[in-house]
Amino acid sequence: MIYSATGTLSIVATPIGNMEDITLRAIRILGEADYVLCEDTRTTGNLLKHHGIIAKLKRYDAHVSVSTHLTIINDIKSGQSVAMVSDAGTPGVSDPGVLLIQQARKEGLRIDAIPGPSAVTTAISIAGIAGNQFSFLGFVPSKKGRETFFKTLINFSHPVVFFESTHRIMKTLASLEKICAEDSTVNWTIYVGRELTKMHEEMLVGTPAEVLVILEQTPVKQKGEFVIILSRD
């Protein structure tokens, strides 16, 4: 493909917890970029400092304005190299970035993927389930659509993976337990990956009811970032 500009938009994956989980290529790209787009300048600043990277940071989150998009696109058109990161993982995968990537593609700009850590594949790898076929559903809706989301899970014959926050993990487990109680054909095993790659990483396994009891009995386990896998036995 012939690109219309010499600049590049690099989509850079960053660690999902452990700062050592970053590629050599990502370190180089972040250091060479004219500036780095990030959700939180403090979070990204700490990562860059840890690896001795000096870079200009610009905030880019889900609420960025149209004018900011245009400025970034024009910078790339003028030949600048722009790197984009999220707080953890890969931009555009349940994180900001999709709109800018779409606009850059429409403009014929060069977009480079700098792959790295993934909470999804990390969870699959230590769950002990076949990872040749699964569906990733992103974050559970925070309000509207939650019950519909949970009911659609019944239709999947292969494992499904989704994210949940510390504020709603108990409600989600209770909803999944309710579905199993009301429908005897639903025989899920749930794998709850908590704080993956961090010091307190663990994988809780059981029925939704069993894992719910574990978290109720140990409130400290309700804190952290969660990756949930549902698999039919």
C-alpha cells in the first residue's frame, strides 16, 4: 500500500500490570515518537520513567474533541510520528483509540501495530481451557443492557471472555448465579482472573455460586481488575 504521508500512527500495547511486560520494539517506538497519546499522563509517565524513556505526552481519552482528532491527523500528515497507548493493554480493544484509527485509515495514513500483552489471552493461557475458539465481549455494560448481556451468554456453546470492574464484580457474579439457578441446562464453569501479572494474581475457578461465596468470605478479593471466562462443562 502507498501511504499519503511520511508520518506514522503507532498503536502500542503496554503492560496490563507488570511493568516488565513490554517489548523492546515498544520501548523504541515510544522513545522515537514525536509525542505519545495516552489516557492518563500519570500512568503512562510512570511506565516511561520505569524504562528510562523520555517522551512528550498528550492526553487522549474517550472524551477527546473533534478538533483534537483533526490536530493529530494533521500532525501525522505533516510527517510526525505519533504513538498511542492506553493505560493497560492495546488501544482500541475495550479502550479509547478506535475513532482516531478509523480517521487515520480514511486519510490513507500509515498505521503500525506494536503488539504486546493481552489480558484476554493471558487469562485463557492459565485457565486450562482450549483456546482455539472463544468470544471476547469487552466490558459488561455498566447500567442499561446488563441483564440482556447476561442472557445472551446462554447462547454461546464455546467459552466467552469479558472484563468487569471491582465496583460491579459481585453484582455480575450474582446475576450469573441467578441464571444458573433458573435454568438447569446452564452448567457454566467460571474462571475469574484477578490482578493478572501483578503481585496478587490469582485465578478463581468454580460455579458462579462457588466463586461468589469465595469473594463474599474474602472481601479483599473483590478488589482489583477482573477477566472473566465462562465455559460450558
